[in-house]
Amino acid sequence: MARYFFHLRSDDNFVWDDEGVDLPDPLTAQGAADKTAAELRGGLLHQVPHDSCWTVAVTDESGEIIHTVSL
């Protein structure tokens, strides 16, 4: 298994995922990011200004971005 990191970023903020998650492959990591984004869209994001644009950026152990999804 490889470790993947799910970072949150906006124009003004960047929240680093320092722990990451062990997942079997990049496709599983992409699916996890998409699911997380959908959950955030339906929950927490109603509390942030509508002009904020947040993105989940998934990186692998080497720091390479393998997937991004907008919230």
C-alpha cells in the first residue's frame, strides 16, 4: 500500500494533510477525494462565503499531485 495525502486549498489558505492515508492505489485515492468533496459540499461548506473556492489536492508519497477536485 502507498500513502496518499489530501490537502485543502483556496486562494488564501492551504491546509496540509501531514498524516495521509494508506490506500491500495491512485484510483482508490481519487475515489476517496471525490467522496470527501461531496460530503464537504453538503455539510461544512454552507458555513463559508460563497465566493470562496476550495480544492482537494491529492498527492502521493513523493509529493506529486495525482488528483484534484473542486468543492
